[in-house]
Amino acid sequence: MSAISRDDVAHLAKLARISMSDAELDHLAQEMDLILGAVARVQEVAASDVPPTSHPIPVNNIVREDVVRPSLTPQEALSGAPAQSEDRFKVPQILGEE
Amino acid sequence: MTSIKSSAADMAAALAAGTTTSVELTQLHYDRIAQVDEEVHAFLYLDKEGALEQAAAVDAKRQSGEELGPLAGIPLALKDVLAQKGVPTTCGSKMLEGWRPPYDATVVTRLKEAGVVILGKTNMDEFAMGSSTENSAYGPTHNPWDLTRIPGGSGGGSAAALAAFEAPLAIGTDTGGSIRQPAAVTGTVGVKPTYGGVSRYGLIAFSSSLDQAGPCARTVLDAALLHEVIAGHDERDSTSINAPVPQVVKAAKKLDVKGMKIGVVRELQGEGFQAGVLERFHDGLDALVSAGAELVEVSCPTFDYALAAYYLIAPSECSSNLARFDSMRYGIRVGDNGERSAEEVMKLTRHEGFGPEVKRRIILGTYALSSGYYDAYYGSAQKVRTLLMRDFAAAFAQADVLVSPTAPTTAFKIGEQVDDPLAMYLNDIATIPVNMAGIGGMSLPCGLASEDGLPVGFQIMSPAMRDDLMYQVGGTLEAALLAKWGAPILDKAPVLAAR
């Protein structure tokens, strides 16, 4: 039985904001099935009494002094923008028809 | 007489003695690049103007008697995953085509401050995902040992630049082996420092809990010199370790392993490893024993699960990190015709901007993190990570360093594994445990495989923040093998060394 269907992949692609052709979805569904089959073996050793590790070194909540320091100018920050207007990033419509 | 085949340490000595200048050295390397890079394709971009300017500035400082760092004036090749102000930085992806970062990565800042001359940006698998550099949107890099073969990945460009004598030093990044595996298959040296040892600020993130930048070179000492330039605490990276940098240069010069315990990892040999790789690995072990080290066999049973756990954790972090490529603030934008919504434009841009491997990993990571599957996949993988760290802790209780072959095979043919992701993933089977535990790892050449005459890498793993130990063992092994061979291994590279 396959672990993941073409529709599942289409849903994941939607969540990940990647449009995909039918051919891509078909191909990826097959590959995902193989890959998930191979990686699922982590469950064999992941006993309930083993704590998870998210990070190799124990650091947390590193903070710095709250002081103003030099940063990018608006021009620098916008230098890579696909579109800009009045010192702002210009983006396509977000809320649908006005 | 310094040539492009000299070590960086020898080039530095020549600069200090005044027998050459940085401008001369830099030009020499651009000449070499012009001669061979059409075939090797190690570089994506050359910053000739900036590099020659930096070289001239270092020469002027030297002329005026200013105190300079040990690598001042030495040329270097920079992996295109690191932001360099004003210089195109693509990460091997169409997504960032034409992007010029408005700031320098901390690694780049430190290189510049040390007077290192950045020749250009090197090719890589897209967003550092791959083991062959075939996933670059700008075409593959070719292995200088055999141009029909892969140079490893993701940092194949940096490793190939060293092996083809296009640069004496390079920077790589290593998430699951992307510095060490390319070093192994090109006959060069590559080091993944302890996680947190080198700042990740300005390193375009793939898997933040695994990514680590490190030095690539042709000798262990050169790697150590570069390591000390780029390492050290950086308050702009919250995972940067605030502790003194291990003294790796001193360690690389020790050339003594008497009484050291070398742990040979049982799980990282045998099935899946090419016979010629294991032969050369055992030559390396013999050389260490002759130098006075003691071998102990160690067992790390969870290593058999490391690859599976990695291919859940890395894609999960990747799916989150690469969400930033949304076509709004930087990178390409596709299909913005004034009618489409931001979300539609985002989807079209990500369809066009990402290659197949990146999409595969984003989808896999999105799945592993989605509700209902999180515990079974990502959660289980995090538990395996705990078990891997326990394995390492137990092994390091018995040995000072651990060793294995770096990669299971020598360089394979371009195109050979490109349609089989699972086969491709196996290339990193021996390097991945190091990233999962955040410890240090080095690869250095230990000879040529008898079947194909291609280089084999010897991996040395050291406990966290004891990077000096792998340099000590690596430096000793390198010296012992050099004495046996009579000449550096790259002298045997048939295609380019003769030119």
C-alpha cells in the first residue's frame, strides 16, 4: 500500500506554496512513497522513554543589550526587491479584489 | 619558488619574504582559472576587480610594514551559499539569480579583515542539497581527476577549485557532509568544525540545526590556518559558542599521536563500502599505528538509523527555512501581471525558481511536520538524534577521536545517480552522524582506490569543541602518508596536474 497519494502531494504542494504540473505530482508521489518507506524506520528505535533532541548544543534565549546600532538603509534593504515603491516592498494584491 | 601548486602556508611565507606579491599570486590564479575552468566549472562568478583591489591593499600594507595575519594576501574560493556584499550570490538556484546581498556574512567579514583575497563564488548543489553538484541550476562541476565524474556535493565547486589548483583555499558548508564528501572524492582536505564554532550569520540556511561553515584546503595545516581565521564567537548568531577557539594550528603542527586512542567505528565499514575505499582506509589505520596510536573498535549501533533521521530532520528544517523565498523581498518574481494574487505569484515563482531536489525536500519536510505525522516522523527522528549523541558519548569515552572512510565510494559518473534520490542519499552515510551530534569532522586523502585510481577520503571525528584533536591526528596521518607516497596525491591527478 502506498503511504502517500497523488492528492496528498497536491495538498502538500499547496501548503508549501509551490504550483506543480500533473506530471510533477505523479512523479513526486512515487518518489515520496519510496523515500518515506526508507525513512520510516526511525520509528523502530524511537522508544517513548527517549527524549527528543532539536539542537546539538544546549543554548537558549540568547539576548543582547537593547541598544540602537547601525543597520541597512532602506535603499540597501530594498536593493534586492523584485518591485518597490516609496521605500517599501511592492507586492501583488494580498486581499483579493478591491 | 611559489606556484599555484604551493600550499597556502608556503605562499604566505613567500609573501612575507617578499619574493612574490598578493597581486601576482591573485593574477596567477585567475590565469589558471581562465585555463581550466571552462572544463571544471568550479566557479559561478569571478570578482576580479574586487579581488585585485583587496590584493593591492594587502601588498600596500605589507610594504608599509603593517602587521598582517598569517593568510593576508592569499586567494580563496567562496562557496556561493555565503552572502558577500555586492557580489552575486545564488546558492546554485535560479531563485536568487542576480541577487547581490546588501551585507557580508560574518565568515566573509573575517576573511576580509584577515586580508584574504576572495577570487569568486563556487558552484554548489542548489541550496546545498545534494552530493554531486549536479543539482546546481547553473550546470554541474566536473571532478579534476576525471572530468566525466562528479566532484561531490554540495560543495563540489570549492573542492574542485582546490584540486584543479584554481585556489589554494576555499570555504565550504557542511549540513550532512557537503565539505567532507567533496574533499574525499577530489583528494583534498575538508573540515566541518564543531557546530557553533563558526558563525552562521549570512550563511543562507538549509537546515539550521545542522549547517556549519568550514575550511577547505589541500593540506591539514592550510585548513587549520583558515579555520582560525573564520572561527570564534559571533553575537549575530545565537547558536555561536562563546568559548575560545580550539588551537587547531598548533595541533596540526604537532605530528605526534603516541598514546592516542583511535576509535574505529564498526558500523561505518563493510557492506556498501567499495573494496578499494576500505583498503586505503586500512592503510590510514596502519600509518596511525606505526606513528604510535592505539586502535580500539567502537560500536555505534544507532548509526544505522542516522541517514533515515537526517532525511526527516534536514527536509523539515529546509521546508521551514525556504519559506522565506516568497518572491516579495528578494530573488526572482514570476507571473506578476497585476491581476494575480500574492499567493498565486508566490506559487508560480517557487515552481520556477526551485529545482527538483529542493522541491522534493520541501514536500518531504512539509509532510514530516504536518499534524498527524509529526510524532511518527519528525518526532521519531529527533529521538534518534538523542540516541546518536549517546552513541558518540559512549565511543568518545573509549577513544580520543573516531575514524571511518569519509564516503562509501570514489567519485561516480555525472548522471549516474541523478534519477535515484535514495542511492544519492547513501553517499553521506558516514558523514551525517557528525552533523546530527554537532561534533567536528575532517576528511583528508588516504590514497587512490585500486579499482579506479580515484582518491579516497579518511574521516576523523572529534568531540565537540575538541577540533584540535582531529587536526592533530589528521596532520600526523598526512605527514606519514606523504612520506610513504613521496609526493602529494594531487600530483597524480591525470587530467589537470600536468598542465
